Amino acid sequence: MGNLSRARRVTAALGFIGLLFAVLGIIMIVMVPSIIKQQVLKNVRIDPNSLSFNMWKEIPVPFYLSVYFFNIVNPEEIIQGQKPQVQERGPYVYREFRHKSNITFNNNDTVSFLEYRSYQFQPDKSGGQESDYIVMPNILVLSASMMMENRPGFLKLMMTFVFSTLGQRAFMNRTVGEIMWGYDDPLIHLINQYFPNLLPFKGKFGLFAELNNSDSGLFTVFTGVKDFSRIHLVDKWNGVSKVNFWHSDQCNMINGTSGQMWAPFMTPESSLEFYSPEACRSMKLVYKEQGVFGGIPTFRFVAPNTLFANGSVYPPNEGFCPCRESGIQNVSTCRFNAPLFLSHPHFYNADPVLAEAVTGLHPNPKEHSLFLDIHPVTGIPMNCSVKLQLSLFLKSVKGIGQTGNIQPVVLPLMWFEESGAMEGETLETFYTQLVLMPKVLNYAQYVLLALGCVLLLIPIIYQIRSQEKCYLFWISFKKGSKDKEAVQAYSEFLMTSAPKGTVLQEARL
């Protein structure tokens, strides 16, 4: 009797535990997605108490700037009117350091900051030294010549004389370090002396001189603390909500983020939009495919074919004109009116006539397309490679002898890649907190529900078995009682004396 009572207590306990497990599993199935969403919303906003704040403030991902130059093989022949021939040199790789300062939280749910950048040459990752010499167009001479194209002839003759006096030619031979970070040029000193406001720089001239040890402008972005729908979106840049470089309101709009983080919970219908101070415009990338980086699911976003399309191919880009062939964007209005163009490297995804006009260009999507791999749940980049090319339009300008018989051509100067990938401890922490733990919780809720259902079956099965035993015992007891009554009746019959006159017969087989 004691064993039976103990078995009943154990069975009841298991059933109660199963009920708890099942209820807990159901609660987790209903609540866990909401809890995870709330935690993501809490920790991706720009708030000193959020987990991603330090990542936003001091980007832990190592960024590299890789620069490739187009060395001019035949400069004298170009002046005589022949087709340009270039040879790609590089990469010249620099470690890029970024940090935010002057972080100020405003009353309208925004934060303002300056992001400073500095670069350090990496000889072990480079395909050459900063002391390498590169032959390339003299941007100052050729740009000034283009600006003088429609001016009176005597001004052109005067400029030709000035160029000759200062030893300026259409092409120059400079080191990588000089082209990147600046060189002293007597022409710059002369221009600044007589036209002090013509150039935006006063010292050395270099393609990246303005970027090193400088900031990218004052960004003001929404924190998402009060209004999550606008998280990371740019409110203003340098105090303005739109720029004035272009010829339409749409092209002048400052859209998207500052290019570091985006809103979470992305879908394949989402797009990545950001404002680039270097390009003086907003850019939009589109979804391409799903992938995995370091065990973390990602969405890959790439540049659409219309990013640098001209106005005739893509009417919304008409505001960036005057345009030339499709696939290159005129950035002269934000680059001291120099005839500079922005595009993909080697004129990838542009009108084929651009690459055909220069010998030595070989555009292909694997090497020259850009991409960003984003963790869709948080909107944080895992891996990125942004590749852009800077080119100069040059041609002969009648009256300026230095330009000779140069045929009109958009000549590539260089292209660069800014790349970064999450790695090391940062990647492990990200994977543990944002991938592994949600996955464990997801499995745990179904395991609890299944285990709870199994434990709930134990008392049910026990109850059914108990009822079967009782029934069998009752049937067995009832059948045994009838047999005993029959035997007893037969025995009594034999023991009773036979009536007189009755003949007993012997039983025979």
C-alpha cells in the first residue's frame, strides 16, 4: 500500500513539473521574440547606456584605405593627340583610424559630433612604397586651362606664360606620398597671392591632404531614444539640412545615415542610404542577397546601376549634370570647379566607350564593385568594401600651349577602396550576444514545451494503467466466485442420499 501511495505522489509531481515546463515553453514562444526586439531597440540606439554606444563612438573594426594609381605610360604622345595608356600601380595601403569627439546630445532627440580621421601607411600590406614615382595629369594646370577655355585670348596667353615661367606642364612625375598628402607648388602660392579665395586650401596640394588629421564635418543625427523610426538618420550636416552643390532639390537632399549604422530589422525590401561628404551627395545601395559572415547572417547591399547614371538614362540624376557618358558623376561643383568625375573603378558599370578610350582598363564586377554586408537584425555592418574612382576630364584648350593637341578624354587618376570587417573579440562578443543567445532561447522554448508534454503524459498513462488493473482484478474476482459456487453445489449433490427406489449406475468409460 505504501509503494502505491509513493508512486502516486511521484507521478503527480512529474505531471506538475511537466505542466510548468509546457506553460513556460508557451510563454517563451509568445514572449521571446518581443523581448529580443525590445532588447535590440534598446541597445542599438545612440545612448550612453546602450551596448552599441561604445561601438558607435569608437569603431572597433579595423578600417583600411587601399589606393591604386593609374601611371601614365605615354604622356608625350597624349599631348600629341594619341590615345592614353595607363598602368595600374598599387595597392598603397593605409590603416584608417576614426574617433568621434565633441559629442553633444540635443533636446530634439539628436546628437551632434565630429569624426576625426587619420591614416598610417602599412608597408607590409602594400604593393609599393610611398617614395614610388607616378606620372599623372597635373590637375592644377589642366583644371585652370579648362576654366579659361571661354576667356579672352590674351588671358590664355598670359596663363601660358605663367605656366612656362613656373615650369608647369600638363603631366607631372610625383611620389605617392606627395600625391596623397600634398606637395608645395609655386602655382598654388601665386593663385593664393593674387586670388586669395579661389582655392579652398592654402598650403600643400594633395588628393587626400584634406582628409588626414581632419574631420568629415559636423553631423547631427537622430538617436532613436524618443522616436525610434528616425534612428541614425542625419538631421543636419554642417548646420544645413540640404546642400547647394547641385541643380535640383532632390539631388541636394541629405538623406539616410552618416554611413556607420542603420535601422534594425531589415528586410530584402530595405535599402541602405547614407550621406557622403567626400562625394557631396547622398547615395543609396540596394539589397542583393543573403549571406553569412563569421557565423552571423547578413544581407548584402550593392550599388544599383543608376548610382552614377546620367540624366538621360536616369532622370532623377539630372540635377547632378552637366553630364557626360553614363556611369560617371560630375563633382566639379563641389571640387573648386575642377573637371573631376566620380565613378566605379575602371569605369565598371559605365558606358563602355569610357574604358575603350583608355588603354589598360579592365572593368569587372569581382574586383571593382562595392558592397556592404549588414546584420539585418541590428543594422550593424559586418563587412564592407566601398570602391570609388576619381577621374579628370582633359582636352586641348586653344591658346594654352601646355595642353597641346590632347584629345577629349576622361582620364582615370586613381581609385581607392575603404574596407573593414568585424573580427577577433568584437566578432565573438557580437556572435554570442546577438546570434548564439537568441538561437539558444529559440531552441529552449520548444524543448521546454516538448519536455513538458512528455512529463504530462506520465500521470495520464499511470491513471489509465491503474484503471486497467482494477478492471482486470474485478473480472478475475467475479469469474472465480462463480467457479467456487459450482463446485460447492456439485459437492453437496454428491453428499446427498439418493431417494428410495433409485438405482445407481456405474459410470463406464
